[in-house]
Amino acid sequence: MLAVLSTPRKLLRKAVAVAAFMGLTACDPALMTAPAGGTGPSVNTSAPVPVALLIPRSDPSAGAVAASLENAARLAVASLDGVQIDLRVYDTGGDAQRAALQAETAVAEGAQIILGPLFGEAANAAGVAVADNGVNVLSFSNNPSIAGGNVYVLGPTFRNTANRLLGYASRQGRTSVVIVHPQNVEGEFGKAAIQAAASESGVRVAAIESFAFSQEGVASAVPRIRDSVESTGADSLFLTSNAAGALPILLQLLPEAGISPSATQYMGLARWDVPAQILSMPGAQGGYFTLPDTAAQSAFNSRYRAQFGQEPHPLAGLAFDGIAAIGALVRQGRSDALSARALTQSSGFQGANGVFRLRPDGTNERGLAVATVRNNQVTILDPAPSGFGGAGF
């Protein structure tokens, strides 16, 4: 067991760095205020549409992702058929106040919609800064607490993933779940998302178990989690942790403690296919997790590599998606193409990782596949939907 725990210990130390790119932990949800507005300026669809891209170019910790986001945006602009986008790039430096100033500058210079910023606090500040102008902000954050008014989040949300997994699990006859989460902001968001999804899918939340975000905290929680599963008769176990946190320890220790994957359905909010070592862990066998549309993702990655000679950052597709949505709306020839009404059209858009749509509350829905692990290999159980209104939503 000591050999197994050594890797998670290193991963836990990296979790803060990983969270910096998630946007979710970039701010205190209590400080968030959803700006008003979002009507959008009138658009001349026969002329180049000015779009501001706000990225943390000069932030030493985020320069690589900023470059990848810009590359993906330019790739999307070049891919548009019959639509001209005047892409203007502004550096936020990863700072919320600077993001607000850059958003104001961009609008003063003619920008009709803002793509970015990356971090949640910066996106919220940018949204507030241009709310009175009626300009919408398509942020790269996945933090639902900043969504609303003129701010939309393009990042994949926990609620979207939880809805997909519990909806699928319910159709497979699963009726009750124990939620397991770390005692941090990300864990609390994950727990809330699973609770809401459980209510929507008719799955009973049998118990909720949390743990201190440390190796010792995880290990001490394992007996409590086992007892909760046994005492409540829950048939499912939902883990919010990712591979950079407690997931490897949980997938090793929970089966050892007696929670057999053959009797209890494991599932998780995070992807379990990266790193590949996760696939060999006992708790991963037969577990449910989600993946984006693999065909769409592969096509985007191939085009990015061909254009820039390197792999895209995992978040790069968000910038591609933003431009794809803007381009699709402008192509319709509507003067209100960048309004809240247009952005939230029910048919959605085709993006780098499959179909997606923006919701009126500022969050998003993405087409996800349900995957599992069989013989240490990823197997797709239910493919990602290709449109809205069918299976998978």
C-alpha cells in the first residue's frame, strides 16, 4: 500500500497548481455578483465583427495556456465560412482589475463581444465592467457562481457531468448514492452538483462523506465511507476527486476496505483515463466517468497539430468553441447575433469537443459520452449525443 500512496501524495501537492487553471477555485463564490445586461450590440453581419480575446499572456503561470487559447481562437477564425472576425487580443496578466480595464478598453475600441478571461474572478470583473454596455462575456471559466447576466462560462461544469452520469446510472437501475468529496471549494461545488443531479434523476442521496484534503484525511475517511455504503444500502458511490487529488488513493483503498466495484457502482466527476495508471486501479474497474465526443476532439487536435506543430492545451478547445458559436450566429445574418437570446439558442453549436449550448443562467450543457474501464482499457458505454433533444440530455 505504501507504493500506491506515494503517487497520490505527489499528486496532492500538485492539486493547487492544477486548480489554478480550472477557474473554479479562483475566487470566493460569496464575492460573486452576476452583472445585469447582456442584450448585445447591433451587429453588421456583412462586415468583420470585432471580437476581444482576453487572455493572461504575461502571467508566468498561465502563459502556455494563454498561447494555446489564442492559437485555437485563430484556428477557429480561419475555419469560418463566409464570416469575418476581427480578433483583437488583450492581456489580462491573470489579474481581475486588469481584466476589467482591458474589457472596458476593448469595448471602447469597438469590441462587440468578449471571449475570455480565463480565471473566474477576472471573468466576473470583466462582466461587471461592460455590463452597462450590454456586451456579453464568454468566459473560459467553469465556475457556475460567476454565470448569469452578461457572463457565460464555457468550461465544462460539474452539474453537466453529474447530470449525465446519474441519468445514465438511473436508467441502469441504480437508485441510491453515497457522495464522497474533499473539504475544499472544489469539493463543495462537486457535492452540490451531484445533489442537484440526483434530485433531477430520481436517485436518492443515501449519505455524504467528506475528508480533509490530505493523504491522512483520505485514509481516515475510508472506514466511514465503507460504513455509510453498508448501513444505507446504497448501490452507487460518487467521487468528486480528480487524478491530481485524492482519486488514486480512493480507487485503491475503498475496494481494499470492502466496497467491491462488482456490487457498488463507482462513478466520478473527473476523467479517469488520464494518467493511464488510473485505469489499472481496483476501484476504476467498471466505474462510470465521462468523456467528450472523441471524434470531434480528435479532429480538433489533428487540425491544431497540423497548424501549430504541437498539442493543444486541454483548455484550448474553449476558445475554438467561443469563436465557433459567434461565427455560427453571425452567419445567420441577424443584427442581434450576439444577444443573450441568440447565444442561448436551443439547437446549440458544434465545438472542438462536440455539441454544446449556453443556458440562460450563464452555464452550459455539453454532449458527453459515458465511459467505463474494462480490462484496464477505456470502453464507451453510451456515446456522446450529436445534438440536443435526444438521448444523453
